[in-house]
Amino acid sequence: MPTNHGVFVTQADTSLSTPVVAESGIPFFIGGANLGSAENAATSGVPVLCTSWDEAVDKLGYSDDDWDKYTLYEAMYSHFKLFNRQPAIFLPITPASEELTEEEIAGAVENVELCLTKFGIVPDLLLAPGFSDKTTVAAALAAKAGAINGMFKAKAVVDLDSEDYNSAIEAKNSGSYTDAHIVCWPMCGLGKMKFHLSTIVAGRLAATDTDNGNVPYESPDNKSISIDCLIDKSGKEINLTKGQADLLNNAGILTALNFMGGFVTWGSYTGAYPKDTDVKNYFIPISRMFGWIGNTMIKTFWSHVGRPMSRRYVNTILDTCNIWLNGLVGGGYLLGARAEWNEAENPDTNLMAGIIKFHLYITPPSPMQEIDFIVEYDASYVAAALGS
């Protein structure tokens, strides 16, 4: 048998996995489009990924008219023109009759599951502007947002169809809204154009996430938006006061406000507020961080499914999680975090069945809701200033 003579090196596999970080701030818009006017028309009922205004027009067509009928044009204009964000995924639906129905939109929500196999992307914002104020559509969006492909989390950004803030609060309180919803009211305008606030909020969320390295840890609250008025569905202008905006927030409705230096989004609560008192459910950024971290775990460790269960793999998963979580803490995205493997949560019967459980402890920062200053008269300064 021949022998080697010299010095030789072999390379071992790295004991850590590289995190596959989940997407953040990517919207999935469902609605109508005049596909007959598109040069390279998309297929009705099939998601289309667009990274620019020109690409969206090429695949979906465009017209400044009939936004009520072709609701995807509103979304295209907001996302690419007003917020200059990409990518966005659109699902054009050709109606069976003259007009799209809420049943057709609700039924099409399921097609968001095609995005992972088609684009390798799972959108985390689900929208149907012009239809999401209908209970059937809002419910379908939220149901799918809770488990895209049976596992990934997203948020359903929906609207309320109300003429004034009182009726908006009544509609929210009487509806079945959860932490899967971000509930928006009213509509808004820019020049002659009308936008559903959900569309604007999607652009604002995408912009904020991008500014933060695609980590969804910051609230959309008090962020500038390119609108010049608030309106109802008929186009009648709404002059919302700070007190009225706060009442909407207290009901779990995200709104917009022109109070100091232009219009901003106003509110940090999900649709679960005020009924749900769990902070991870009622604050938008905390709820989104829980979903985003969970989505990242799924993507990162999917390749480990089917491998032999061993202590080595347990340590690999723990080390990978903790190194990534420590990076988020160091970046200020989390106040603290750790991953553990607890024997009490892993009984022998589960381990024999191939079921292993890891426990992540995470604390995203809460958005500042109220900043208080105490101003007190200090008489000692009188003597210090005027005394001899």
C-alpha cells in the first residue's frame, strides 16, 4: 500500500449554518389590472414580481383613469413613484363578469403560496386595496398571513370603509381583527389621485424596513408620507384633529395626521389592540419582529430536516441562533435575546419520534408612545443669580 510523504491539509465542514434571513417589507397586492394594455402581459391569477415602475407597466399595463376598477395601478404608483421601493409582487385578477367581486379577491389570496416556489420570496405584507374593507377579504388575508405555505408569518394591511372617525371606531370594535391585521383609516389624496391608506402604509413600512437594514423593528408611527389630504371613499375631505387621531389609535386603528410639518402615519398598534394585552401581539414592530425571526428560523434550518438527530446538530443550531441573535442585539434591533435547548421541553418520546424543540427568548424595543417632561421652579437659582 503506497504511503504519503509530506504535509497535507483537508477542509472540514463549518460547524455553523449561515442564517438565511427572511424578507421584510415586501408587499403582495391583489386586485384588478387592464392586462390587455400591457406589452408583455402577466397571467391572471399568477403572481408577478416587479422591481421597477417600467417593469410593472410592461407586465400589468397602466392608466391614470379607472383606479377604482384597476386597483393594482394605485399600488404600483404608490410603491414605485411615491416611495421608490422594490420589489413588489402583484396578483392581477381578471373578473368573471364586468367587475371584480370580493369573493374573487378572497379566493385569490391562496395564490400567495406560489411566491416561494416561483420567486424564492415570501412576502410579509398582504394587501387588497379597494377590497380589504370587506369582512370576507380582511378575514381571508389575515388567515393566510398567519401561515403562508403553512408556516410563514405576514401582516394583512387592511382598510375600513367609514365616513367619519366615530363610525371607523365602531367598525373596528365590532369586527374580528387580530394581531395579523394592521387596520387603516381613512383614505388619502395627492392632487387628483386617491389612495387607500393601506397602500400608503405598505410603502411606508417598506421604506422604514429598508432604512433599518431590512429589519422590521421600527414602528411606522410618525413617519412622513407623500399625501396632501385625507378623504372618504367619495373624495370628501376629512380634517382629522390630533385628539381624533388618538381615539382611532386607542381603538387599534392606524391613521394619518397633519399636525407638525406635514402628513405622517400615526399609530403603532395592530388590530389586536385593545382587546389583546400581550405586548408581542399589540405593537406592530414587536409583532413583526416575532414573525420575521420565526421566518428566518424556518428558512435557515429547513436544510437540517431529515438529518440524523445528534448533540452535534443541537449545538450547531444553538450556536447559529445565538450568534445571529447577538448580532441583532449589538445592532440595537433587540434589547436582548438568546436561544436554549431545554430538556423539559424535549421529552424522550418526542426525541424518539424525531421532534426537537428550541426556545428563543427575544425582546424587541417598544415604540415610544409618550414622552413626559417634568418642569419645576427651583428657587435656589434666585439666590445664586442675585445674591452677593
